[in-house]
Amino acid sequence: MNRRQLLDRIESLVAQEHELRTRVQAGQLSPTEEQVKIRQLEAALDQSWDLLRRRHACRDTGQDPDSVTPRSRANIEGYLQ
């Protein structure tokens, strides 16, 4: 996934998150359903942002950013805040 594709993915995930929140406010989705879906979206966003940051780090150090592969969600969710 190149930089543009990754940014497009992040933008799409953010739009989906906003759509979910709108649907809850309109009564089209229960808060419980929203929580499950939001957790999934947040995990995908975290994974995408991690990949983008790691690609930039590779590029900045003269390495090939295309050599970077996504980390597992479990790995990313285990990061300390």
C-alpha cells in the first residue's frame, strides 16, 4: 500500500466513524452496536497510522518504505499510551 492509498484508507475510516456517530444520534443504530463497530474502526485506524509512521521513518532514513508491512492489530493494541 503506497502513501496515497494509506491516506485514502485513513480518510475513509474516519468518515465511517463519523457516519456511525450520526446514525446513533439519529436512532438508527444502538449505542452497543456503535461501540463494537467503533472499536473495529479504531483498531484499523491505529494500524493504518502505525504503518504510515513506519513508512515515513524508513523513507527518512534512506530505506525503502515499500518494505514495511502492517503490524498485527494485537501488536498495535498492546502499545503503552
